[in-house]
Amino acid sequence: MPFIPHTPEDIQEMLSVIGAANIDALFDEIPADLRAKPLVGIPEAMSEMAIGQLMQQRAVQDGRVLNFIGAGAYEHHIPAAVWAIVTRGEFYSAYTPYQAEASQGTLQLLYQYQTMIASLTGMEVSNASLYDGASALGEACLMAVRAHRKSKSLRILIPNTVSPIYSKVAHACVGHQRLSLEAVPFSKESGTLSVAALDAYKGQDITAIVIQQPNFFGQLEDVDALTDWAHANGTMVIAVVNPLSLAILKPPGQWGQKGVDIVVGDGQPMGVPLSGGGPYFGFMTTRMEYVRQMPGRIIGRTVDLEGKQGFTLTLQAREQHIRRSKATSNICTNQGLLVTAATIHMSLLGAEGLEDVAATCCARLDEFIAAVAKVPGVQVKFAGPRFHEAVLTFNRPIPQVLDALAKQGIAGGYDLTPHYPELGNALLVCVTETRTTADIQKYVAALL
Amino acid sequence: MTEKLIFEHSRPGRSATAQRPHAVAAQSKIPSALRRQTRPLLPEVSELQAVRHFTRLSQLNFSIDTHFYPLGSCTMKYNPRACNQYAMLPELLGRHPLAPESLGQGFMTCLFELQEMLKEVTGMRGVSLTPMAGAQGEFAGVAMIRAYHHARGDVQRDEIIVPDAAHGTNPATATMCGCKVVEIPSLSNGDIDVEALKGAVGPKTAGIMLTNPSTLGVFERRIVEVAQIVHKAGGLLYYDGANLNAILGKVRPGDMGFDVIHMNLHKTFSTPHGGGGPGSGAVGVSERLLPFMPIPIVGKEGDKYRWLTEKDLPQSIGRLSAFMGNAGVLLRAYIYMRMLGRDGMHRVAEFASLNANYLSARLQKAGFEAAYPSRRASHEFIITVKRQARELGVNAMDFAKRLLDYGYHAPTTYFPLLVPECLLIEPTETEAKQDLDAFVEAMIAIQREAETDAEKVKTAPHTLPVRRLDDVRAAKQLDLVWKATG
């Protein structure tokens, strides 16, 4: 019996202690007519070897794709040590650290994570993670409504330079709580949000605005001016950022005169593999004054009864298992294992190492753009500074372009036409430090 | 044993250079106004220092791999290594979520088959794998219930009925979905108060959220009647899959009359808990909720797999994650189900129940008081130490903390809220009889200590990396990030 250790003798002894004739008798409180029939839709058991062979086969069927897609998930080198430690049973098979004394490893790690991500984003406090970046944006919108006591409108601006993928998830998360998430158009010339576009909302009660940096097109927004506009208007600022970019970009805590109010994003670029879409983790940092409005687990440092340093879950009065229907969120788990990966990743690379990664991404992207701009029928859509990604336009439909690339084993980018028909045949392409000159040449050759 | 903060291992100018790309000369064209001026507080350590630090941290944890972990309602069963290894094949790890379907047919086959198996094992008509945790699965479920009523123009239905024994996530979810919570009591035998339910339902009832077996560790015997009452009132039934391990392959939520369920793949299907996530809260639905399922879902046309999106399900409650939920967790659940196979499913419930009933019987024989002694235990059961608390001043928390000294992770304490001084104990099917016996011996020893040296129990643990922590100080003098100055 896979994973079940009972011998026939064990079973007999156990049944006799219970006073049951057989195992089936343990289910005698379930009405007989409800009992399940054999589960014919489930195949017979496979041995570890057989399932291993099957998974190998499926993996090989998909092959090793040369990836040029970003759009919220980024391929980076992950040091070998990261997942070697993450998959240690003591991290992998532990649970939420409710018993603090027996969970100091996870708790201290999370405290260190909170320190790192707060510093990286330039904010005062962090939680121990949320599900992913997109759902973290939804939680941030709800948090802004709780935190901004003067604003009554429940209106939140989500400019069209924010990921439409994130925007959709935010809508699904907050849709039941009467929030109004409103789109704002961007400049077709620069691919960024202008302060002028916000002036249409001047003087209105807007609870918060979301600013993504780099934005969905990979372009850099004028975050100082946008943040100052919002604060002058009495509007909170929610920043959506790529944590790797913060190795070289101004942290949201320093945007404008006062810095932003809430920062969220996806931690995936920090040591988490692409893995078909997850598991990743969402992060959230904020000002100390809003800490009690923050959803999710928070770890604090304290002392034990002998005065020795220790770590524990804190501010639990916000959470569902205490507050039930009045909790800040229904969130229960975080993404602990992925945060473990990110913390080890950030520790191994350090600030300087992350700078090198980010700078190499920029250099590779520049190299790619220079090469692809020479291909007839291809144009680089926006000038201006960018990170990780760029928008290309083609003289033919994007599905046709992507099919041709896929035939060469290349995932060629993210088709923008469904969301942004106004951009024409536009493709969002990502180049990280993992793409070599040879990879770039292969891409360009496939377009010719 | 303790371990310094990694920042205290740090020294300026030290780094793990092999892990960094070789620096490129070209500096990018980012204007200085957009650039970072001061470096973030990240440690400067060598690879060895980092590896040693995090390995030592891991050793401060209890985990399934190192300790019996009978945490009630959490199903801490063994996480097979094969599930991890085969979900981490390089091709699968390297797959971008937005890569063309033509380059992901192998991956999508696994997810499609997982959907099919979960449908079969729960008796539901459709499954969506996207929710990233149980609580998000709950959110999806209640959102679908609301969408269903709204689509029928039945917009006044905004009340969700929740038994008092429910997980805190149930009422919190109802609130997040814009519903009001109506709480109904449990009877002294652990069943729902059906009369109270009859009084609670009405034209405003959107649905009821139930866990069955309940968090009291007993099967809700009048479930068919409950379903009839709620359905007759126009409401739908939500199944919280927290305790699915107890009935896997024995009775299916779909056959009990549930309209929507979430499954905790990290419990029943043995994906890792990871120190508090990632979870995975796949949802299953009955016929009438099919149009509202969260997307994406894997569809099959001929022998090709493709993502079902807004175009296919225009009434969907939408997307709950940026991409495909916790995809890597789904692969682990898939591998686990294939290794167990058809007969492995009901064996899970059978041996989980055998272990729970055995442990309950032995503890009762040793003098411990079960909260529901007249009932069969499901996969878990409740011991109450209210007598010990009253007579000896030793409470459930003290037992829990002392168990840590004996090398056992504590059971769930003080949940469910309606049983005083309770220990909710869930051994799972992967524990051997001799380990259960040893746990009983530890409980007996602690009981003896409570009678002879209560102080020792009340001040436990004594042998862990730290003693009991000052939670009040943690909440009052908030120290949430380390500062270089101290």
C-alpha cells in the first residue's frame, strides 16, 4: 500500500482496541445510500518508476523552449544552492509556524525576508507574503480603502499601463465590495502615463491610484511626478514593482516628495522558477502607520521568558482565525516556501549581485533591440528608458509571427493586440540576463 | 541552539561572486532621477555562509520529515519525494505560463487529467485548478454562488449560513464576497442543529458553507436533509474540503448534494505545506455552476489541449491569479494521485480513520476525555483537557508545549472554538502504529507530570531553541524588520 505503513497484524490489533470488526465499520455513520461506488475514472496505481517515466516523457514532449516572454514572469538564473536548501524536508514539509518554539527556522527566515523586501522597496514594514503579485494588487486595493479613512469614494485608478493581467485579477478579487476600479488612458507616443491624463480627476475623491514601474510595456514611468500628483490630490499611491528592477531603480518609498503608501508585486524574479505559472509569491510592504490594515501573516521579533531573542506571528488580531467575518482578508496561508527561495536568493546575490543581474538584463535588451530593429517590417514602438521588456510592432499579424517563432522552439513574446488594439500589431518581448547573443541571433533569424 | 541573523554574518565587500553574471561594461540608459541612489539592506555573505545559515535555520524547525505532526485540520501526511522530483524536471520548471499551447501539451495533459481525476473523486461535474489556497478556493466558491443567483436575477440573496464550528476562513470569505454571515449552532452530539437551520434559511439565503466531516471530527449524519432544506429555500451548498482526507473514495461531496467544493491539495493530495504555503485550492462544481468557474481551465479538443478563457466562459467569476494558479503544486498532486491510483484513494480515508479512531481509543483508555465519545472519529478527533485545567491548572496550551519537548509537534489547540481546552488531533494515514503508541506514552507521561510537577508542564517547552515567547511584547513593541543600528 503506497505510503501506508500498516501490517496485517497492526490492523487487527488496532481494530480490536477500537472495538470494530473491520475498517469499513469505521464509516458506519455515513448513510449507506451515500457510499461511493468504485472510482472507475481514476486509473490504476503507478509505481514511482512508471510515473517518473511518464513525467519525463511529458516534459520531453514540451521540450526546452527558448523563452522571450515576460509579462509578469521572468526567467533568471537561480543559484544551485537556493532550491537545494528550499527542498530540505525541514522547510518543505513544515506548516504555518503556529507553534513558534518549534518553528524558529521558518519564523527567523520570514523576519529576514521582511527586512530585505522592506529595504528593497524603501518601505517600513512588510508582511510574510501573499499568493501572487496579481492577487496582491487586489488585496492592496482593499487595504487602501481601509487605510484611507478620509476618502469615501471607493474609486481606484488603474491606468492602462498597469498589467491588464493584474487588472483582471484585481477586478475579480474586489468585485464584491463595491469598489470602482477605473482605467486611465496612456500616451500612445511614449507608452507611459502622463500627469496630464490624471488632471481629468483633479479635485475628485479618488481613494488610490496604481502605478506600475517598469510598466506593463517595460517603459519607465515618471514616478516622482505621478506620486506627487496623487498626494496633492489626497489620493494614496499603490506601487506595483518588479523586485529585481529595484536593484537599480528608485525604490517606491522614495518616489516623489513623500514616497508611496503601499507596494506590491510578484517575487518570482527572486529565485522562483517559471514553472508554468506558479507557485510564485506576492509581496506587500507599507508604512508603519498602515500595518494594522495589512492582510496576511506578519512576523515579529520578541523575547522568550528568559529574555532570549525569538520570533513569532504577530498582529494576529487582524486575521481570519481570530476576527472571522471582520478579518482584513480571508487569507490563511502565504507562500512560505517561495519566500524561502527568495530570501536565500537575495542573500546569495546581495545588493551588488542583483545590480549586476539587472544591469545585464538592460544590456541584453539593448543588444536585442539593436538587432531586431534591423529586421524589415519590425519597429520598436516606444523610445524612452525601459527595463526587461520592449514593445515591437510588425507589418503582419502577431499570431503569424509567434507561430513562425514557435516552429523554431521559441516563445517569442506576449501578443498585445487583444488588450491594446490601438497599438497595431504589437508584441511585448522580454530579454533577461539568461539570453545569450546566440539566442538573440536565433530569434532575429527566425523573423527573416 | 540558535542562529544569528544573516545580517550579522555580513561584512562589507564580501559576496558570492560565482552566482552573479559577469558584469557587462555597457551601463543602461536609465536617467539618474529614476535610479536607486543607496543600496538596499541585503547581506554580504559567501555561498558557504549562506548555505550554512539557512541549513541551520531549517534545523530549528519541526516538520513532517523530522517529527510526528498531528496538527488537526491540517492533514500533515508524508509528502512523497517523487512528487517533488518529477514536478521539477527542467522542461517543466522552464515553462513560461504564457508560452504557446503547442509547446506545452505535455504539461497541459497532466493538468487536464488532474481535473478529470478530481471530478471523479468528488463527484462534481467540473473542476477549475486556479485557486492558490483553500481560502481562495472558498472565495471562488462563494463568488460562484453569488454569480449564479445574480444571473437568475435573484439578487437579494446575500446571506451565507455558517455553523459555529467552521474555520475562520468561512465567515471571512463570505464577507469578502459581499455577503452577510448567519451563524447556526451545533448540537451536543456534534451534528448541525437542523431546527436552527430551518429557521435560518429564507429568500435571502445565498448558501451554506459546510465541512463534512465537521471540524468537530464527526460526520454530519443528516447531510441529505440539510441539503434538501437549503436547496428548497433556493440556496446552494458549499463544501469546505479541509477534511476531504476523511472520506476520500468513501463518499463523494457531489453525491451528498453539494454544489461547489474546494479541495486543499496540500492536505488531501499531499503537496508540501512549505512552512505555510504554497497551498492549492482547486474547486469543483455541480452542473448549474459550470458557467461560472474561474479561468483558465484546460480544455480538450480532439487530441489537443487548450486554455479555456473568457471567450469560452463569458459568465466566469474571472481570474484569481495572474496565470495558472500554483501550477507546480498541481503537478505534485497529479503525481501523487497517479501513484496512489484508484484503490489508493479509499485507502487514504480508511487508514486515516483507522489511525484516528485507534489513537482516540487509546487516549480514552489512558484517561483522556474525548469531546464526542459516543461518535466515530473521522480522520481526526478532539480531546478536551478541561478537567486537567480545572483541577491541576494545566491547560491545552501547556500540553501542547510539553509535547514539543517530547519530540511531537502539538495538535491544533483552541480550535474549534466551542470545545473548551481542546486538542484537535489528526494523525493521518502515513503514521505507523508504533509511532502512535509512542505518542500515547508521551501524553500519559505529561499527564503524570501534570499531577506531580505541574510547573514543569506549565513552563514548557524546556528543550526547544526558545522558551515561550512574549507575544504581548511582539504586538506592542513592533519589531518587524531588522535595523542595522540595533
